[in-house]
Amino acid sequence: MNFYVMTLFPEMIESGMHTSITGRAMAKGLLSLTTVNIRDFSTRGDGRIDDYPYGGGAGMVMQAEPVYRAYEHVVNCIGHRPRLVYLTPQGSVFHQQMAKEFAREEDLVFLCGHYEGIDERVLDEIATDYVSIGDYVLTGGELPSMVMMDAIARMVPGVLSNQESGETETFSGNLLEYPQYSRPELWHDSAVPPVLLSGHHGNVDRWRRDQALYRTLKNRPDLLPGVELDKKDRKFLRELADTAPEPYSVVEEEKEFLRKLLAKHDKA
Ligand code: 6GU
């Protein structure tokens, strides 16, 4: 996977991406990163790439021509017109399935905006995808591009040492992950759940599945309708809806939500 990032802050991208797992993957030759400084393609003597917005209003706009020239430079490097992601809060919200799909591309270009945005005309010509990373506003597209590249990179074969972990973690199967514990058995008066020390793999698996279901109910109930529930899952959720035995704590609103969910399952 070859990443290209068009940005005003290439050093921010370079230092972030050469760290940790993405850095190791680049050293292994599984990923490459090319940053292109849009400022190097300024059409003015002073190196500026922004100007006032037509129609007035606050802030500055990145001009079409420097962005277009930076893009032509990238196209010449790659040899064809690639998929180009423009990072913008106006885009579709990024999710795991998109990461998996982008991971199948050979080349992927990211365009990071700043100020109040980029002249719409150049976006119309070069952007193939408009992506946001969530409902909050950041100062530029650099962090979002790194978020996307990190999520995409770990879906590229060979990037994760244990290839399995790319599949079974959170958001595969729409369930949040179960909690993890390591030594010591007792820490700050808090004990590791005894089932994990029992050596009974069946009970451990069941407990972890229950924890995953419980966490998803508490933190991301919107994901639960997308989870495939088997007989044992439904039995556990039924218990939560009825009595919610210790140590589980389920409020009435959550119980009502579970009853409706289980009723839909009974019908299907
Ligand atoms: Cl892609 N860009 C900016 N500037 N802010 C964001 C975003 C993108 N996604 C969420 N907030």
C-alpha cells in the first residue's frame, strides 16, 4: 500500500506515521509514505497558497491552482489517476468497513485542507472520496488522514504480527471487546475475575462473550441490532433484561431496549 499525503504540514505526517506499527510496516516495505508540501506548488512569489473567500466571510481559502499542481505531481509519480480522499467534516463518516475497502487499493492519496477549506473547483476535479472522522471540528485534515492511514494499514496483510487480531477485534461482528487482565492477580484490592484463572476454556469464552455483549449494551447500544445473537447470547441478554444478576447493573431503559431487541429476534 502506497500512501501519498498532500498537506501544508508534511513533518507532522512523517513523524506520526514513522512511529509504532505503521513505522515498522514501512521499514518492512509493506507500506510506503510520500508527503507532498502544497506550499511548494504556490503560484505566487511569497509562497502563499491562501486567499480571501469570494462573497466575504471569515477566514481564508486554499487556492485551486497550488492544490492542482501538487496533485499533478503525485499523478506523475504514480503513473495513473488514483483514488483521492479529501478530509472534511462534510464527508461520510469513516468506519471499519471503509478501512477494509481502502486497504485493497494499491495507491491512496489524501488531501488535507486548512483554513476555511479548499476552492470547490479543484475538489470537483480531483477528489473521489469525501471523508470525515466524526462529528467534531479539527483545525485541519492531517490528524484525520493519520487516523485513516492507521486504520487502513492494519488491514493490509502482514502489517499486524498476529494476522488474526485484525479480524476478531472490536467492530468485527459489531461487538465491543471484552476486558483484559494481566499479572498480578490482586492489584489495588481488585482481583482478576476468577473464571479467567479457572483454566476452563469454555467458561472463559462464554464469560468474554457475555462481557462483550454487556459492554456493547452499556456503551454502544446502537451496535446491538447488528450483532448476530445465538441461543446462549439471547439467554444472557434475557437474564440482563429480567434480573441483571451481580455484578451486572442494567437500568430500566436498557432492559426495555433489550426486551424489544429480543422480541424482534423471536419473530425472525
Ligand atoms: Cl476530516 N477534518 C476536519 N478539519 N475536522 C474534522 C474531520 C476532518 N473529521 C472530523 N472533524
